[in-house]
Amino acid sequence: MKSLLLLFCVYSAGGSEVTATLAAAGITRICAEADLASRESLPVPGITARANLASPTRIPWIVANGWRVIRNPKSKYVYELPAGKAALAAAEAHAYGADAALKIDPSDAGALGAMLTFLEGLPALDLPIVADLAVVDDGSAVTGEVMNLLARRNLLYQIVPAPSPRFRITVAIGSPQYPREEAADPSAFALKIRRQLTDDQRTVRVFGSETVICRLTGDERQLRLHLINYGGRDIEGLRIRLRGSYASGAAHVLGVGRQELQDHVVASGSTEFSVPRLTTYAVVDLARTAP
Amino acid sequence: MLRRDFVRLIAASPFAARFQTSSPLPRLRAVSAYQSAPAPGMPGPYPGRVVAVRSDTCVDTSTGAANDDVVREMMARGMRSLTGARTTRDAWRRFFTPSDIVGLKVNCGGYPHCVSAYEIVAEIVRQLTALGIPETQIYVYERFQNQMDEVNYAPHLPPGVQIVAAERANRNVDNAGYDPAVYLEADLFGEDDTRSNMMRLVSQRLTKIINIPNMKDHGATGVTGCLKNIAYGSFSNVARTHQNGKSHTYSIVGALASIEPLRSRTVLQIMDGLRGVWHGGPFARTTKYVFYPKQIMFGTDPVAIDRLLLDIIEKERRAHGAISIWDRSPASLKVDDGRARDADPNVNIIIREPGHVEFAATLGLGTYDRARIKVQNLTV
């Protein structure tokens, strides 16, 4: 299988001294500066405060790029990252299989080295993506923002060239069911789609955080769930609900290692479990069982 | 593991719409495998009954300091009167046995001027240990450790008493202290995380709970008393119920309080009214809106006590010329403008839902009808 890790390279300004720092951290895939200019720049991932929405009850605004990679999977990307963001960007790029160059602050070499070591240690598994709905991408900014908000709400979608019978819901912006004017409020629009799909029918749900975005791949035998924590704080006891029946497994958690899943329950056509501790990134592998 | 849950849809009562006319009540789904006790703690053995003990000397209003001796006497009189027991020890024995593991649900949100009083908490611990309950089986609890640290009950309590919280702070990252199998599910505003889970301490450790709320105004619920303290203080992810000027607390407060085993295990309500907050609650960072009811209320019926609290807060607000806790006027509303609310008692940041007390009565948690509530007033 193809290793997603091979798509990474890392750049940090500073000459041979920095290169030595990267090497000491185990980072050997170094980008040439000339290679960066031709790449599509991605925003710095993370959470950001929104003006006039300072209440602690507000859902944080997440800057995430998965939707961009889903839209243009063959593009080459570059992250220009301030200190503290390298590991998160690497997690995001890995989960979505992005061909990405990471331009990092030298102080992140250790954290990024640890992330790369973690990624290299993950069990090899190459599975197709799992989606609950389809989106016809017209390439517009509006559709892009809708895809962003769908991903943000963990509404799993796949881009299709035209409505597909494989999916109960196909979102085509500008169609009678999904007017362009409605999509002008992408958050409300994503919520409308969530209501149409219904929470019960969603393949994956997350409880205990508003800052975790999932990427799900799988087939009839197994699933791999990527959990990317954009919040910057470790999360204890993150609860996951998956539609279908799955045996209890383990989570591979950055900085923690292998963790047994807790409070595993199979009931009413779904499986629930808790990840004891989620740092920036974790991968959960599960085997399907008889209902 | 296969689990069989008791799933309950909490329906609105027919008269619920009398108060909340702006939108229908949300669909609530309570999930718990715990069954109700034959006689649940709420409303308990004294439905519709409240003992209110007052003392002019219980608190020095110039300093805010409580008088420990007076508070102890108020506690003794209140417990004996509530139960009809001859001695104070016998009164406590009506509720607790030496094998019980007892939680004291305090309220720390009003630090530094209005929290569950050290003197009351200490006296409860003294009475419980006198019954033979080991200190290690007594838990003083709140949701947030940083609030507990601020209030710092430890110097006032014997060593061994457990002082615990479910989360380090209100940051929505610590879920391990909550029970994944006991929760209320509701999609209120389209939020992604639709669950509020019960603290593991409550569902898996405690056998009995004593609820120790304060007498406070609240920007989303109108008042925060017995119901709000036990409900929102025992479940995760509850701040989501009120935002953008709209509060779903009308139904959620009672719904949470009615979920087992919380309902069955909460056997005693002791409302600390030594100090109170008539506006800007649940917080009391300054004394600007602090007042001194100088009383403690005792009962097992949280609805009855909160029904009285509605009148107490309303009366105090009226005395200061402030708008009613029942005010739903758009003219009073400055959405999420906490600064304006703190500066002006005629500003709401959310349309309050004091009707949550009556709604809780429809769930069987107690008596709301003032004419059916028997209040015994005592003076120390």
C-alpha cells in the first residue's frame, strides 16, 4: 500500500543549523525552498475567537483544511506555520492524505518529529473513505464554504460529479432543494443537511468536544477513524458513536501510544466507546461484528 | 457489552405553553439504566413542606461574616422541625445511616460573596460524622475544580472529607468524570454535542446527596435554587442550553433533576439564605447586588423551596426598582451584553425562565402551588 507519510516534507528557514535540528528530531524529508512557491497555501489550522462572540457557551470557530484536500486531492499544498502548529498540520495532512509541505518554526522540530515517528508507527491500512452524503462541487466559493461547514460538523460527504443513487442525500448548490441563497449562510445550511440526514443515521458522532473533526475510512470488514483535535487542549473521555456494530479495539494516540477504548457498548444498531485521552491526533481501528 | 437502557422521552405538560410562548419545548431524551427508588429523594417524605429558620445575628452585614454558633443553632432547629425528631441526632438519622456515601452539592459560582457557607457545610459534615459516617465517605462536590479551589472548603472541614470536581474548569475537555451511560440528549440550537452526562460520582459512588444551594438571581433561569443547583451542578455540557438571548432552561432544569439516580439519591435540601444575590447571578464578584435574607430553608421538596425563592428574589428586585424576573420584554434584552447587565438591573441578557420551577412540578419533583406549600417560620 501507499504510505501517506511519504507525501510529507518539511522546510524551516535558517540554514544548516536548523537542518541539523530537524535531523536530530528525526525529520529527514526536507523540502527545497523553491518547491514551496508552486504549492497552494493552506490556512493555519486551529481554533480562533470570533468577534462579538466571546461567551464561553459559544462554539469555537475551527480553521480546518480537510475540505480543501477533499476538493482538490491531487493538489500540492504548503502550510506556513507559526510555532506550536506543526504537529496539528501534520495530523491534518496525514488524515486527509494531502501532499503537503510544512514550513515550520524551528522550535516545533521536536513536536513534529514526535508526530512523524507516531505516524510511521501506525498500522498500515488503506481503506476507502466513508460518506453519508454526496456533494456536487461546482467549484464555487459558496460550495466550498458549505463543504467546510459539513466537515466541521462531522457530516461525512463525498464529492460526486452528479447526483448518485448511492447516497440518500446529494447536495447540489443551486438546485431547487438547495437554493444558492440558502447556502449564503453555510452554518445554517449545514444544519439543514444534518436535519435531513438525522443524527441517528450519521455514521459518526462525537460527544464531549466541539473541536474534534473526524475522518473515516472503511470497508465491510473494518473502519479506521481519524480524530483531529483542533482545540489545543487534551480531551479526556471523548465519546464516539458509530453506526453499526464493532468490536472494541484500541486507539493509537499521539504522545500516549496504544490506549484501550473504554465503556464500549453495542446497542440499537450503533457502537459507542470513549477514548480515554485525545491529544492532537488519534487513530482508532475497529473490526465490524455481527449486529 | 450489550446494554439495555431505560430511555424516557420527557414530554411537555399541557400548560407549559402558558409561559414559553416563543417556541415549542425541545424534544428531550433521558437515558439511564438506574431505576427509581420506591420513594425517590425528590420530593421525598415532606412534599410541599418548608421550614425557614431566620436569625438577625446569623451574619454580620458589615463584613459578610457568618456567626458559626448561630448557624449551628439554626441548623439544629431546622432539622428537628422538619422531621419532628426530638433530638438533632435523630433528625439526621431519619435520612442517613453509617454505611451511606454522602455527597454535598455545594454552590461555588457566587464566589467570593455568595457561596454555600463554610459554616453550613461544616455543620452538615459534623452531623454526618456524628452518625458514624466516616469522613472518607463524605464528598463535597461541584463541577469545576477551579471554583472549588477558590472557595477552599478544606480548612473548614475535618481531614478525610473528599472535596472533588468533575472538570478542572469550564472548558469542555474533561469528560472522564461523567458517566457515558447516563445522559440527557437534546438538540437545542443545532449544537454538535447534544448530550449532558451525569457525574460518575453521582451515578456510581454516592448513595445520598444533600443539596446546598444559595438564594440567587440567575440570568437564564430567573433564580438559581435547589433545582438549578442540583441539575446543572451534576451534569456536563449544560451551558449550551442558553445563548443568543434564548434559554431552554424552562424544561431542561427539571428534566435533568428528574433523571435517575440523581432524583432518588437527593434526599435533603438545605438552602443557604444567609446571603443572597438579587441581580447579576449566579455570580457575585462584587457586593453590588448582594443582600442578606438571613435565613436557612430546610425541606425535601426542591420545587416548594424554589417556589418561595422566586418570591424572595422578586421582592428584593422590586425593592431596588429592578424589572421582574418574569420580564420577557424585548426592550429589556441586551443579548450577551454582560457588562450592561452588571451595570443595570433593568437589563436582561437572556429571556429568563423562572417557569422552570413550575415545569419541574409537572415532572413530579414537588409542589408548586403556593397555597399548598406549608411553611414553618422559626426565629433563632
